[in-house]
Amino acid sequence: MKFLRFLGTAAAVFLVCGCASEAPASRTFFAMDTVMTVTAYGGEDSLPLCEKRITELENLLSAQKPDSDAARLNISDGTEMSLSDDTAALLGEVLDFCRETDGIYDPTVYPLVREWGFIDGDYKVPDSAKIAELLEKTGFEKIALSGNTASVPADFELDFGACAKGYAADELKKILAENGVTSALLDLGGNILTVGGKSDGSPWKIGVADPFSPSESVGTLLLSDCAAVTSGGYERYFIAENGERCCHIIDPRTGCPTDSGIASVTVVGQSGTRCDMLSTALFIMGTEKAADFWRGAGDFDMLIITEDGKMLITEGLTDNFTPAEKYAEAEVIRK
Ligand code: ADP
Ligand code: MG
């Protein structure tokens, strides 16, 4: 469960200041297991359309909605299924990203997410035999997709939990553009997407939550026309009997919650979908591999807070990120 970002309760990234000359229209609703707020200057009529579109996407993509494309694939027993255009497009992008990250991002870890208790809240540490058994039932390579037709092997299950909100943000951006909105802020449970700047043209100010004290910020990003998505281990986790913190992002190599030394990673880039997937994957990679991946990809920037309290930012953020006082010593990752 996530909480409203700009109230700062469990925020990952949140609006610091919306002030501009004219008052924006805004709509807040609950969808995709989180609170979402769409704020638009001059586009009041588009807000109900945005909410309707989100509901439509949730009904297609949520593995926990019985008639969704995801749920139908998960009980398909290996038979081919016809997918909606949305699900097929997103699954295609997901599979490309799985290949790009050598399977660090892998939506088929869903049975492990469930076994650790992150679906029903009945948290537990599975024994190693159970983890090995479930790992046998993972592997994105086994998903077949051709046009709108897909198949997932019997016993395999996938979910779009680490990309659906990002995809939804990209889709809402299209609706806002079709309705002539040139200035808007989407906060889909901490997945931020900005359309243009504020109505006066100045950039949106977005606070990045401190993973060690989520109501405070580690600094402020100035953003126009881009997405910013955070993944971290500080919102959805439980503490095991041995004192270890177990978060909801599973390392597909071990079948266990990620323990990479990163407390949170915020990704800034053009595509909401890609930023959402990247934040999850970079969190699993850990700082060094994430920095290498950033150097190779060249289409995003990132801000990492490590478990030992250090801040690292990629060089593209140096001009539009102002760290809070206690993080003034941020290390810059360069090409
Ligand atoms: P959140 O949705 O909390 O913002 P993420 O975008 O990082 O966080 O997505 C976490 C969700 O992604 C998990 O709840 C789970 O359903 C799914 N997931 C967990 N591990 C992986 C992984 N290695 N690859 C892809 N999806 C994952
Ligand atoms: Mg994600």
C-alpha cells in the first residue's frame, strides 16, 4: 500500500510547490493499489477521462483482477491467449527490457512475490526448497508474444506491478495532449510524469523522499516534460525473525528480496514505462552495476541513496537537483 505523495506520509517523490499564477484543476482517486492525483492547468474536462483510462488499464493489467489479461495469462495453462492492444504493447516493451537487463527485470517472479507474502500480507520467509521449486517456474524467456497473441507456460505467472503505473502515466499524457493540456503533473502513487512546466513555464519542483525518513526530502528536482520514478525497499517490506529486512522487489537470481545496498533509486527520463522498469531493475543491480548500466544506456539519469546513507547522482542531474543540507556531499557519477 502506498500513500499520497504530496502529504509526505510515505512519499517517494512528491510535489514541493504547485504555486503559479492560475489555480490548476486536480483529481485524486485510488487505483492500482495506490493513491493517484492528476493536476492540470486548463484541462478540467480531461480529468474524468484520465481516471476512466486508469481504471481500464487496471482491469487489463492487474494480476489480481480475475478477468484481466494478466490473470487470464496466469491461468491459461500454456495455451495461447489473445491480448488487448495495451497489454500486448506493454508486454512487448517488458520483454525487450528483460533482455536488456539480462533478466534482472523479470515479471515472472510473481509466484515468489506471492510466496514471500507481498500479495496477501501474510509475510513469511520460505524455506530454500520452496524458493528453488518456485525459481524453476520463472524465466521471461518462456513467455511467447507474437502480435497480440501470447502464451505463458503452465505453472508460470507474471505481473505488471513494476511497470503498469509508468505505462498508465504515458497513456494519460496522450489523453492530456489530445485535450490540449500543455501543463500538468501526474502523480500515480509516486510515479511522477510532468507535461510541460507549470502554467508560468517554470519547471515543476518535485521532492525526493528520504528512504530513512520518508516524510522528509533528500532534495528537490526541477522537472519539465519528463518522468521521475522511485523504487525503494522502505515502503513495502517486513522484518524477518532474524532481523533482516525483506522488501517486495525480488532478485530473480536468488528468488529472495533484493539486498543490493541501495535504499532507494529515482530515475528521470522521457518514458514513464521505461523509468518505472528501470527503477526496479537498478534497485536490484546495486550501485556499481547501475552506474555501468547508466553509462551504456544513455537515455536517463538517476539519484541513488545507499543503505549506508550516501547520495550519488548522475552528471545529467547536477543542474536540476538541489540536495538537502545533509546530502550536500553527493557523489557525481560520470560517463
Ligand atoms: P512499486 O510498484 O512499489 O512502486 P516497483 O515499481 O519497483 O515498486 O515494483 C514492485 C513490484 O514489481 C512488486 O510488487 C512485484 O509485483 C514486481 N516485481 C518484483 N520483483 C520484480 C522483478 N525482479 N522484475 C519485475 N517485477 C518485479
Ligand atoms: Mg518499477
